[in-house]
Amino acid sequence: MKMKNSLAVAALLLSCTAHAGWYVVDNYEGTLGKWPVHISLQEYDSYGSGLNIKGSYYYDKYRAPIPLYGKRSADSFELCEVNTPAEYDSALIQGSKGKVDTHICPFSLTRQGDKLRGHWQQGDKRYEVALKQTASLDNTAEGKITGKRVDIPFWGQTATHSFIGHYQTTADGIAINSISVINKKTGNSDQTLDPQLHQCQFGFYMTAIYQNIESDQAGKTIWLNCYSQQADITVGYHFDKASMRYITSE
């Protein structure tokens, strides 16, 4: 384990289950152009500069989550992508001090019932986007999940694997007790992690749900951000070639 200073504010949680938290998340799947995609969006009242959406999406072919941020106005969504460590730091960690022009963001979507329709555009490239809602999570009150479970594509990843957390309803509320280690090349789950090990109260700590797992810039280590009433705690995992498994970096 490692002690770490965080810019996020800790949720008031004493176990791996959540009560009266801050996550309102909707998951979608569909197509961007001809490519199948999965998109997960978390809504806020606001987190500065009029922005009220953070998210994570990936192309099914590549399985590499791409962070999103942007703005929802009524049933319209404008979403920007984050593609570099510098953008991640400036857009999602530091935040903007001035107004953000989301009109130039690649995603322009409109909600129609349980569907999102619109386009993705960068320069001369423009593709139609068609998505259908598949699951949702709301733990701002007693905790509610629509669908069997809500899969969260965490922003943290390595060069070879992405990490999908599975939030489910239990008798004690919403909990996350497993993370699938997804092989980006094959799409298979190479391993399942129990995120609650090593004294880590995981899954409801960071303000963006996708930020509960982060990675180093080298793409070799991931960090699970854990709830703590004192100094922030992280648990690091790295890929061990001998066992072909992710193990803690203790």
C-alpha cells in the first residue's frame, strides 16, 4: 500500500457498500460509425465552468478506455475526449478556471428516451453515433441499480490490459467486489481482482467513478484509490511475468 495526496474529496463511507453517495451513472452501448462502442457517463450538478458530465468510453475492438468530460443541457450532450496525460491532468485533475467551449467537442448527442443519437466529428472526419442505455447506477439516496449490474471502464489501464469494475446491488446496498482484467488484444478476462483486499475500501472514493483506478504514465502500474478517514491510501498492482498475473506492488 501507499499513502497518497488526492485532489478528490472522500465520500463518507465506512465499508465497501455505498449509502447517500454522489454517483449518477448511465451506461450505453451501440455504434460510432461502423465501430461498436461502450460509453459510460456520470452526471453532476456542476463541477466548474458549466461542466456537468464525466465519462469513459471504449471501442470494442481496442478495449482502451478514453476519458470524457463535457456538458449536458436538457437532452443535449457535448462531450470532449482526453487523449494524453497532459490533457488528463489539465481537464480532469486541475480543472478549468475559465469557461470551456464544449461546442468544439467531438461528441454531439441528443437523448431520445433510452437512446442517444448524434455524431462524432474531428476535422473532416464525421461519424454517426447511435447508442442505447443498458444499465444505470444512482447511489445518491438508498442506492439503486437498473440492470443486472453496472460495468465501469476505469480510466487507469496498462499497455496490455484495461480494468472493468462490476457494481451490483447487495442486501447492504451497492457494492463492488470484483474487477475484470481485460486483455486488450483478445478481449478475454485474464484475471479477476478483489478490490477490497489489502485494507482497501474501494469503489466509492474518487469524485469521478472512473478515477477509482488510475495508472502511471508508463502504462505498467495501476493504483486503486481507497477510502480513508485520514491520509489517502492507494494499492498498486503491476503485471508479474512469472505468474502472468497482476500482483500488489508492496
